[in-house]
Amino acid sequence: MNIVNSDVVPMDPREEIVTHLPSLRAYARGLTGNVSAADDLVQETVLKAWTKFAQFHAGTNLRAWLFTIMRNTFLSARRKGAKEVADSEGTFAAKLASKPDHDGRLALQELMVAMNQLPIEQREALILVGALGFSIDEAAETCGCAPGTIKSRVNRGRHALAEMLHLNSEEQIMSTDSAVSTVMAGTPTGL
Amino acid sequence: MSSKPTRRAGEVSPEVAKQIDENLKHLYMKDASEEIPASLMQLLDALRAKDAAAKPGEK
């Protein structure tokens, strides 16, 4: 399945790729749970994409195409045991903890730790749909599965996060004394 | 907004889902958007330079 948008004049993917670097980095951080491993993964993805641009069809969704390359690269390395998969106490969490400028930052660390406890399938579905705003169809294309599977993974992931962060019911969001309540209650100031 | 849709077992409320998503955006996008590492931009420059050195269409 390829999502093709015929209404948009396609850019050269070699130029357009730059616009996707922030979200590629975000996805890589979600997959690896580690800042330096994430940037290595982005570099690998860019290199692989560059060698495959000859196979890229104009009008194809470049973002989903790039994310699929990243996903396959990560999963391949993971299968070989060449990379650390999740690092709940790792450098990304440490980076968050190193900036204790407000409660929201600390709460984000809790969220990060909780995310890293999720199965990779749920974590990536939540990052794609929840954090990066992919449509269900686009996330399904990226992950090579059915849209219903993505929906299910997103739902299960959100449910697990809500359990871990004690956010099971709407009433609890505002009443929990965890620092998470601050950030879950709205956008932290100063961000 | 006044009527509450029924939720399946295991589903969080739309409010909780929205707040989780908003915080996931903060968690993953803020730092990732801050600055692209110089090494990555250098890699792109090198790849473009390599392409430019090759004849167009030659692959």
C-alpha cells in the first residue's frame, strides 16, 4: 500500500528529506530510548534512503517511506542484537532529568520511563500517531500492518500509560499528586 | 461535547488520550526539533556533493 498525494507538486526527496529530520529524530528517540543511538539511527536512515532514492516514486509519501526505512533499520539491528533497544534509565531520560526547571520537565521524565516500558509495537504506534500526528493509515503504511492493528496498539499503549501514570479516569488527572498531573493538566509554561 | 461516547474496555477517555498525546509531542518533538546535529547536516552536504559530482541520470 502506498499513500500518494497527487495534489501536491513533489519536491526532490533529496531536498525534502531535511524537513523530516526533526520527526525522524523524534521517532528514533522513541525507538531507541537513547539520544546518541537515535542520532546514529537517523544517520543510517539518511544513508540508506539516499541509496534508495532511485527507487523512490515521485508523489509517494516521503515521510512514511523514510520512517519505514528507519523502522526496518532499527528492527534489523535489534534482531542482530547490535543495539540496545530500550534504555529506561538511559541518556534521553538523563537529559530530561538534567533540566529540572519546572515540574513539567520532571513529569516528562516519568512519561519517558513509562513509554520505555511499553512493547515496541505500542511505543512506536503512540509516537507516530500521538506525538507525530500520523494518520492511522500513514502509521499502518509505515509499520506494514493493518490500520486496525495500529488503532489497537495506540489504544493499548494509551491504556498502559494511563495505568502506569495513574491516569485511569478523567477525574484522576487533576487529583493525582504526581508531578505528572502538572504536565498532564495542560501545556507547561516556559516550553 | 455534552454527550459522553461509550468507551470499550481498556480504552482511556478522549480527554486522557488527548493529554497523553500532547505530552508525547512535548517529550519527543521539542528536543528533537531544537537543533539538527552538525554531523547530520555534514552528511547531507557530502551526499549532495557526491551527487553533484556525478552526471545527472547516471546511476
